[in-house]
Amino acid sequence: MRRSLLILALVSVVAIGFVPVASAATDDCSNCHPGRRLSPVVCKNCHIKKFKAWENSAHAKSLTAAGGMVAENPQCQKCHVESAIKENWNRPGVRENKENKEPITCETCHAPPEGGWFEHFGAGPHGAKKPEVSLAPENNCGRCHTGLHHPTMSEWNEYEHENFNPKTQASHSEPTEPYAKSKGCVACKSTGGAIKNLEKPGIFNRNEEELPAPKNVEEWRITCAACHEPHSAELRMEKKSKLCGNCHNSEMKKLTPDGETTEVHHSQWGMYKDSMWTTGKRHSKLGCPNCHMATRHPDEEAGIPANTGHTFDVNVELLGSKHLTGEVKCVNCHSNLETTIEQTQAVVEEKISEIESLKEEATAAIRTENNQKLISTYNNGLFYLSFVEHDASMGIHNFSKTSSTLQKSYSLLYQAKAGAEKLAQQSKVSDLESQLSQKKDKVSGLQSKVSNLQSKLENKYGLPFVIGAVIIGLIIGAVAVWVTKR
């Protein structure tokens, strides 16, 4: 009886792919169980939440995609069958299991420690080594999410494209370390920081106490794991626009001018949150992904890849076409979407151009006057202008707020310019009055000298002599003027 129970226990342990006892000659369980993989059931023993998240994910159901056809197609197997993925990726230290097709499981993304899986769970929770996993999509997600059907990796990695201009374009694949000036920047400029940032609900809670220090940041790009929880393969926040809004916002500054701040970065959420996209009757179902992540199916015959929207650039041509996938289609209401957008943006661009000209005049006027009140007014004008310019939608996110914000900017810059010019004019008048006063003083001084001279001459030569001298002087002066005019 005891022997039967022992055999049953051993069979049960082998069935889940792991024997928690290592021989004296080895510390790798797979040496005792050749050809067997590490079952997710083993991982479940310690990582129950992650297992449950994975269990209901698309990765766990990768074999049933397209009605199960992918499991039989050798080309599809490279990304839908775990053993084929490992073989395709040439993963070291991971044995294949081609006999039984398995979906995408823990081992697909987590490579065992250098000494094997025993180093992870055999040494106890305090001495265990973590499985190797990379936040870089080149080493994980990007190896499968690529190609004609899933060009996510090539879209996301547009920073490496030949036609990418970092001066005029932005990309999540651009290394951001040069821009991270403080620990707070890590929350939105690194993948590890973004993961911690999104652990707290709401907008811009940032979870700063758990953010990694800049020197400890592993990945300075915004990669897949920043927005997607890898085990569930779902977004880290249910509301997609709020997910974007956690970084694309300036809530830290409360969007309030203080007389000193002249630039507002990442103002998209502040512009979007009370717009027609969130409060309107026709567009309230739309969020950031509808425009910035427009999708389409691939055209295999024409060799046109799918569009997954992971450049996050607004593809107006696709938005206005019948190929756009999803519940909402712009063409149902907008026969010429591109023209509609261009006309809206043209109005805003014209106003910005007008303000930029005023800004130059105000800047020149302010420089001549060291008046703190006017400088604060000027800075607030720049604040509102920057708010619109850094939103970068040119009115599309919120045309009404864009217009009113630009009007505030224009009004403040005009006040600063007019105030500086008024002070300059007052200064000129004051200078002229000072000069006039000085000249009056000189005339008064000359008059005093003449009077003194007359008194001396009268006393010495008598009044008739003085009168004669004055007349002769006038005649000589008149002759001199006449000669000069000739």
C-alpha cells in the first residue's frame, strides 16, 4: 500500500513537470526529467495572481487563435506554439517539447537562471535567483509581434527609421535618458518607471516613493511592458485615454500660470479632458487610441502590412478611409476628414503666427524695462502659448479651449508690450523734462551773469556806454547772421 502511494505521489509530481529534490550531482531538475518543460502549474504555486492573469490571456489561448488553424501551420507555430518559439528564438538552456503543443507560457518570456530552474525555486525565497526577462521588445514581444500581420515592433521602433526626424517628431522608442533631469522624470521616461507610475489609480499619481533612481533604470525607452501588463497581455489601465493621460499631462503644475513658468510640457491631457471627446454628444466614445492608433487589416495579395497604430502618429489618410477597422468610422460623417482637420488647424496656426510676432515685439519692449510686474505678465503670456504649442494638436484635441487659451496669451503679451512701451514713453518724457529743466537752469545762469556784467559796466562806464555797447553787439550779431545766410 505504501509503495503504491509513493509511486502515485512521484507520478503526480512528474505530471506537473517539477521534482523539488535535486541529486547530489546536479542542481537542475531538468537533468532528472529530460525533455520536460516547466509547466505554468509549477509557477502557480508561488505566483498565483500572475498565473490567473495569464490563464485568461490571449497568450494562454494562442493555440486556439484563428479557430485553431495556427497550431497546424508551421509559419504560425513560430509565434503561437511555445516549443517552436523557443526553437525560433534559439533560447539557451531551455529544452524543447515538440511532442505536445503548448501555448505561450511562462518559459516563453522568462529564461531560466544560468544554473537552471533549481536556482530559482530550489534555494528558497530569500536566496532564489530571478528568471531572466528583458524589458527590451527586441528580446521578447518584438520577436513575435512583427511581420505582415502584426507589424507592432517595426511601427513602435520608428526612431530607427531613416526618415525619422527627432527635432520634429517624437517616438516611444527614442532613448529618453538625456531628458531625465530628476527622479520624477523616470515615471514617464522609462519603462520601469511607467510600470510603477501606473500602479496607482487615477491621473498623475506617479507613485514616486517606489520609482527607481535614474542610475538603476534598466530601459530608457517606453516599451511594451510600460502600457501592457505582460501576464494578462491587457493594458495596465482599463480606460485607454487615462493610460495615455498619466504621462501626457502637466497636472503637476496644475496648469496655473505663476508669473515665472514660461513652458508647459505634455499638456495633451489638460487640453483633452474637458473637450468634446469627453463631454460631447457625437464624439464622446472616442479616446486617444481612436485617432493615434488607427488600425487596418493586412492586404496579403498587395503585400500591404496591417496597421496596429503603434507609431502613435495620427494617420489621417487611414482615418478617412474605408479600410479603418473598429466600431467608429470617421467616413460615416466626414466625407473629407483631411480637409476638415487642415481647416481647423489652419485657424490655430494663423493665430499662433500672430502671437509669435507680438511675442517678438513684447520681448524687445520688455528688455528695456526692468519691471517685475510686466515681466510676470509677459511670462504668463508665454505660459499659455506654450500650453497650446506643446499640446501639438493645433486645436484638434479641444478647439474651444485652444482658442480661449491663445486669446489669453495674446492679451497678456499685449498688456506686457503696451505697459513696457508706456513706461518707455514716460521715461522719454521724464528725460526731456529733465533736459528742459537743465537748459532753463543754464539760461537762468547766463541771465544772472549778463545782469552782473551790466551792473559792473554801469558802475564803471555809466549807462550810456552800456546801451551803446549793447546796440553795437546787436548790429554785429545781425550782420553775422546775414553773412551766414548768404
